[in-house]
Amino acid sequence: MSNALSRAVERYGAFRDQWYALPVLVAASLVVLAAIPFLRRLALFGVAPLGWLSLNMLIVTLIWATTAQAWNIMSGYTGQFSFGHAAFFGLGAYTTIILTGTVGISPWIGMLLGSVLAAIYGLLIGALTFRYDLEGHYFALATLAFAELLRYVFTNVPQLGGASGFFRPLAREYADGPGLAAFQFTGDLPYYYLILGFLTVVTVVSLAINRSQLGYYLFAIREREQAAAAIGVPTYRYKLLAVAVSAFFTAWPGAFWAMYFNTIRPTTVFELLVNVEILLPAIVGGIGTVLGPIVGAFVIIPVGEFVRQSFSVPGLNNAIYGVILIAIVLYSPKGVVSWPSRFVELLRVRTDLLDDDGT
Amino acid sequence: MLSLSLPDACCRDVGIVALPGPPDVPASAAEAFGGLPSLATAVDALGIQAVLGISLPSPTIFAQYFVFAVLLGGIYGLVALGLTMIFGVMDVINFAHGALMVVAMYTVLVFSDATGLSPFFAVPFAVLLLFVLGIIVYRSTIAPIIDAPQENQLIVTFGVLLILVSGIEMIFGSDPQQLGLNLGSLEIAGVFVPQGQLYALGIALVALAGTWLFLQRTMLGRAIRGTADNRDGAQYVGIDVPRIDALTFGIGAALAGLAGAVIPLFQSFTPALGDQYLINAFVVVVLGGLGSFPGAFVGGLIIGFIQVFGSAYLGGSTYQIVIFSAFILVLLVKPEGLLGGSTDE
């Protein structure tokens, strides 16, 4: 092995051990994300390697990165595996569009109220399921049931849009016209930076929790709840807090979804598959890590969206998601973000072996 | 006034097209019971108050709904059977169960198209195919992570769901398919019994009895029950637990195949139909007690009654709200299910 490579690996290994490694990596990824809309135009020798990425794909990717980041706080950090986050996503979307469309209120206030509503619903779910000690399968099924319940409530109550849902109101109906205040824009680029802003906020919150005492409490609950309780962690209260924070921020990308796409229906925001799309990036990237949801989203969503938009083969993108999902869980359950460290370890072991041979 | 309205032609359709209608399609009472125009329109036009005002429906209509509910409940019981078995023995929630059903539905379609034989001959073929598919799925995806956290298994089975359903969608498209089989209905004292569902219910009961006998009366069945009771203990007394797991998953998939194979006898189907059965099957399994066979049928009947009477009197898919509320209530108050207890003991 070349000396330069092994030195670079050593340096990276030393960097990973520093306390500032994670914040630096997070900041670097966010900067790269901010530059991507321009990078994709960049051509090398007349070929743009990122040219196939449309802004729309990038926006969808960031939506699911944000949901996964929020889901991660509850399920990755605290270990309470939610299979029903579509409930919070949908509440964010519906509250925003109903209040904007019927009352003419600003979508930003709608989003805030939607987040609060989602957090309250999360607290309700948490209070019931934690009080009755639902764990494992039962907890996952209960969260799914709460999401499905909302889906049928919205499908069957005409005032809530019924099965056909709502159209996004025109910006001039409730504001001066498109712009930040109206939460609507004429092009895709402002939408991209808005959802990147949401992702940044949720990521910073996640990083802050990760590094705080709160985070250590949550990790303790995940690793062994009874031991955590025994040393004085109020586990019930902290689990509720994790659910509320997670639900609150899952409603944001929901509200964004409502203001970005033309319509919302129970089948687009509450569907069984939405529950999976929300957590998919976190699983692929690395469950319980800060970078995992972002990296995971970029590993799978652009490919899936590209396939969906380019080939007229319905279902192909879902099949690809299925294959990646299985492959990750079987072969690399710590996710894509664990690959650099694994690579470094591998190289270190090989270097050591070579040294022992006296080469 | 309502009892006069059971025209002959109506109930033939009922059985074939609409009864366990996909909950997503906003099937109003009128659509769901397309054949009962006067009742349906009355319910639709006047809403719930009208129903309350009507007091009790005529005995014939009530009996008609009762028959529908029992038939549908039997189907749900059959759908839940394989799910509850895999859960009871392996502690795995199989999200791919509905997808396996869908594979069986399209197997029946292809088989009867290719051979020109009655779809009934396709049923054993589909069951066998699904048994093999189940073992392949188990060996390739579940076996390597059987000791991993429960969430991992849930995610992997969901991955299998995505692959199977997408595969079917790519080959056959997502338009509804139909066998073009009209089995007609029996008429007993003014009550129509759609024959397709009747056969399906019969097959469900035979499957229940067969599986029960296999579990109770054979050594292999005993080994499966032992594994369900105590996996470590089973290992210690020399049971090859991974082999039992493979067999259980294969049988569970075969039962999903059986459920999937009888559904085309009375209903049109799409690749998405599996999801709709799957979610209600979870409810059935939890209501009856995870791992309990009789519980699967009791839970199935409860869901069948809520769905049939709910879609008649509440309209739309409001009955699903009732179903999920009941589900959550049981999960919280009695998570071991109404019949509780461990598998088949």
C-alpha cells in the first residue's frame, strides 16, 4: 500500500476521534447541499456528472431527509420504533393547507399550528402506549394504527377534504403573491433552499440533543430502559419528550409538501408507504446517527426518483428501495455512514499485518 | 318499505365485485351494496339520523348483512391464519403477508388463463408455489437476522413486500384483474349467499382444520408448537429450530397463498389489494391474540361484522375508523388479545 494513502487514512482516523469531527462533517455536508444546485450544472470535459439530478428530485430527497432526521430523534436515539410517522407528516400538511385555504391564514402560522397539533398527537400516542408498556411489535403496530386511523378520519370527513383532499390555494388568495411570506414560489430553486433550511434546523436540533445530557438520557433508554430508570432517569417523561420533538419536526416537511405539490390527499400523505419513506433514509444511512438520514436520503431517493421519472415502469423505484432496504439490514445494519470507519479499520488491520511481516 | 327491495339480479353482483371492497375506494353504502338501491340510497340521502329513525331494518336485510359479515369474517380469518402462525412461532411480524397473497392471486389468473381449467384447480398449485416462495424468502432474508432486533425483521419483510408487489405491478400493471367467473348465489328464504365466498369460507375452514390437525397430531407439528412455546428449550431438546422456522414460514406463506388464491373467486384484484387485507389482518391477529388460531377466526368475524354493518350504516369507509379504534383499545388494554394466550395451546 502506498504511504500517502495510509497516512491519509491515519489522519482521517485521528480526525474522527476529535470532538469537533461530527459538527465539522455536518457543516460540510450542509455546505455541499447548498452548492449542489450549481454543482449539477458543472461539466467536466463536456459531461455533467450530476446533470441527471433535477431540482425536483433534490427537493424530494431533502423532504425525506428531513422526515428521517426527525424520526431518528424518537426511534434512532430513544429506540421507540415508530411505524406511524405519516400521522405527524399528514397533520402538518393538512393543518397548513386547511387553515390557509379556508381561513386565509399565513401558511407559516398553519405550519406552526400543525407542528403543535402533531406534537400533541404524538404525546397522546406516547402517553397511551408507554403507560401500557407496549414494546417491540406491539408498539410498531400501535403507531401504525394511529396513522391509519387519521387516514380514514381524513378520508371520511368531508370538511377535512374527504378522499379527494385539497388543492393548494393560489398565493394571491391569502398573500400579496408568491414569495417567502406566502410559502409559495414561482421556481423550484427557492423551494430547494427553504427545505434545506428546514433540514438544517432539524439537523442542528438533532446534533444538539446528541451532544447534550438529554441525548445521553435518550441513549440510556434505548440501550437498557430499566437500568436507565434505576439510576434515576425519568424514562417516561423523556420518551414523551422525544416523541413530541420528533412529531413537531416531522410536521414541517409535511407542511412543505402541502405548499410544494399541487394537491394533498389521504393517500399521498397518510399511506402505508409514507410511513416507510419517512424512515427509509435513516435506516439506509445509519439509524441513530446525525449524518445517517441525510446520507441515506442521497443514497436512495435520487436513484428512485430518477428511475420513476425516466422509465415508464411503475413500481420499479419501489422494487429498488426494497432491494436496498434488505441489503442494508442484512449486510450493513449500521448504515452507509459506518462505511468510512469500516474502511479505515480494514486498512489499519492490513497495515498492521504487513508491518508484522517485517515488510 | 325497505324490505321490498331485494331484486334478484342485484345480489349476484354483490358477491362478485363489491363485498370486501378495498377500504380506500370511497365505497359508499350504495356502491358497496350496489344491488340494494332503495336501502342504499335511503342511507346515503338521509345519513346516520335516518338510520336511527328507521329503527331496525327488516329481518331479511339484517339476515343478508349477517351472511355477508360471516363470509367476510371467514376470509379475514383465513388471511390472518398464516400471519398469526409466523408470529406465534418465530416472533416475526410478516409485512410481506399481503404481498404473498397478491402473488397467489396473479398465479391463479395466469394458471387459469394458460390452462383454460377452472380456477379451482389453480388453488393447490398456488399454495404449493407460495410454500416454496416462502422458504426462499425465509432462507434469503429472515434466517440471517432471526436474532437481530425485531425492527430489523419488520423492515426486511417490508422490503420483500416492496419487491413482490412492484414485481407484480411491473408485469401485470395496476389495473384491476378479474377471472370472469360468475358463480352466482344461493337463495335461502330470501337471503342471498354468494357462492364464491361460500366456497372460500369452506376452504378457509378446511385449512383451519388441516393446520390444526397437523400441529396437534404430527411430530413435526409438535416440534413447531414446542418452538413457539420456548425457542431455547426446543433447541436444547434437539429440535432443529432453524429448520422449524423455515417450515413455519413456508406454511405461513402457503396459507397466505391459499387466502390469496380464493379471493379471485369472488372479487376483482389489483397489486394494491394485498396491503388493504394486510392492515386489517394485523387488526384481526391482535384482536384474536397474536399466535392464536381460534383467535384469528374470532377476530376475523369481528372485523367482518364491523365492515359489513359499518359500510351499510355509517357510509364510506368510516368503518375503518371503528376498526382501528377497536384495535388501539385492545392493544392498550389487552395486548395479548381477546382470546389471549400462546399459540395453539
